[in-house]
Amino acid sequence: MNILLLNHYAGSLQHGMEYRPFYLAREWVKAGHQVHIVAASFAHVRSVQPTLPHGAASATQVIEGVHYHWYATPSYSGNGLGRIKNMLVFMRAVKKNAAQLVKTIQPDVVIASSTYPMDIGPAQKIAKLSKAQLVYEVHDLWPLSPKTLGNMSDWHPFIMWVQWAEDKAYKVANKVVSMLPKTLQYMQSRGLDEKKWSHVPNGIDVSEWQGNSVLNAKHQQAIQIIAQKGLPMVGYAGAHGVANAMDTLLDTAALLKGQIEFVLVGKGPEKERLMQRVTQENLSNVHLLDSVPKIEIPAFLECMNIAYIGWHPNPLYRFGIAPNKLMDYMMAAKPIVHSVEAGNDLVQEANCGVSVPPNQPQAAANAILQLAQLSPSQQQQLGQNGRHYVMQHHTYKALADQFIKILQS
């Protein structure tokens, strides 16, 4: 099968996020399929942007058997007009080159998967020219997400544009694949035929958890010093942003001063303010360390006794959540405290820790103490429950196979 995956923000192990397109594509290649990813040359989520020859409108690259087609787009920062221009340039380039892509790739399947739904237009054109199956893969619900998070009006021109594209996608796609588990009813309200809907969640790459992870010397030394206090350590590995409810984590740490140590690795717009808060409030049991490469996350989590992840209350979460960070914690076989209110909860489903309501530091502190007071064998059992669940349901090999079955059904 020849698969063309259109994802504006697609990355790779060379470029950083988004990883999902690469992980699925690599598994499809291993299974004998030809996979081409069409992406923009600039995306804010990547740590490294692909290199195009000076003045070139596009470039190709093969990474572990996956063919990338990069289209030149302008850089931007934030979520303003620069990002919209970037989207428009990308979609125009793909549409302009649709015939050439069809000739080169001869796709049997075209997957539109760019977070925003407007790429359904160029994807539909390619699918029509090649008589291919058209699949719409949904990451987040747009425009519901920007409307809810950004307080944008239904009549804002951008929201109207996105809403038109979403409704069109549900109508013209042969199949709709949702990463979130509880979206069917909402999508039906926008005109989706239930028969088109399937759920394929996020996952993990097993090879990253096969014992090759080594923590850098600086972090090793810092954690060794913390461990000398002889107290349980709670680990957090991820972004330090508003959505991550980091203040609740610090409030929880304040309640456990002298009992539990908290070690946070990552970066983000909130980190400097959080560091100031730690200093001002003398939170001596909170240690904010630099971010580490993805490959070092398993080694970092191995040093921790408990892992923590938290969220703010958000009406969007009723459709479910699919955090990669949580799956990392589960693969690390650590008992987890999950501060959340959502349509799904992997910690409860896997029986691998304790879930508490969001933004309630006392509840989170009680949960951490509950896990810390378990015997080593009880903690290990919870951790193994999480790892077993992910290995059974969330490896990218299993998800890639599931996706292919949907395409062939």
C-alpha cells in the first residue's frame, strides 16, 4: 500500500516533535508499505527545522525508509497572523503540487493530519486525482479548542474558516480516525456518519525503553545529592507551561516539605516564574532541573519513586486526553499520581496509581503519601500494571497495525 500522510507539523527523531507521524510511518514501512510524509519546512513544535537548498520551494529526505517532502514555509512565533500565513503558504504549495505528488507517490491512501482541519482541501484534491481513500485524522477538536481556550467568537473569521473545514472533513473523508476516545458524539453533531469513526490513540516507541538510556552527569550528580536526604522522590518530566498546572504541583510540594522531594525536569514559559516562587517561598524540597533529551527520560524516571502529572479543569478534556508524558511514566513502571478530570483516565484503567481531582493540592499530597507508604513490592506491582497496559495497548507497532486494519476494513 502507498500511503501519503499530510501533516504540516510532522517531525522525526532528527527534528523533534511531532513524533507520531514518524513512528506510525516507520512501522508501516517495516510492514512493507511505502510511506510519504508531506510537511512544512517550518513548524513551531520542532526543535530542529529541515534544511532546504537556498531559495528552493521544496526538498525531499528519506529517514529510516520514510520519504519526507518538505515545502518551504515562512517562520513565525506565537499564534497570530504569522502562523496563519505559514498555514496558507503550506496548503497552497501542496495544492499546487498535487498532480506531481500523485505522479511520484501514486497513493492508495491519503491521510490529512495537521491538527487544523483546513488541510482536508489539498488532501481531497490529491485523493481525487489518485482515486485514493481519504482519511481525516483528528488530533484536537478544531475550532472547539481555540474557541474554548482563546475565548474566540463563533463569528470570528478564523473560527468560521476552521468550522467550515471541519464540517467538510467529516463529510468528504472515507474514514475519520480520532486520537481522543470520546469524540464520536461531538463529531456526529457536526455531521459525521458513525460508521466512519475509529479511535487510534497516541503511543510509545518500545526501542526507547530497552535499556539504552543514560542520564547526563550533571543531572546524575544533582539527583544523587537529593537522594542523600533519604526521602521519597516524586518526578515530573515535561513542559513547564500554563496547561501543565505547575502551581498545583508546587502547592502540593509545600504541603509535603520535609517528607517528599520533588524533582522537575523540562522547560517552558512558566519555568522562570516557578523558579522565583520556589526561592521566595523557600520550597527547599523542589528542584527544577534543566530539560533533558528524550532519550534520557527513561534514565531520569528510573531514579524516581513516584511520577506526577497534573491538569487544570478544562471542558475540552471531556473528549479524552492522550498525553505522551503519562505513557512515559507508565513505561517507566512507576506508580503515578494523576491530577485530572477527563473523559478517560489511563491511570485508573491500568490500575497503576492514584487519580485525584485537578487543582487540589491536599488531595495530591495525600495520594503521594499513600503511594510512598506502600511496600516496595506494592509500588512495583502498580508500576508493572502501567507498563503492561501500555505494552498491550499503546506500542506504535500495535497502533500502526490497528490503523492499517481500519484502512483495509
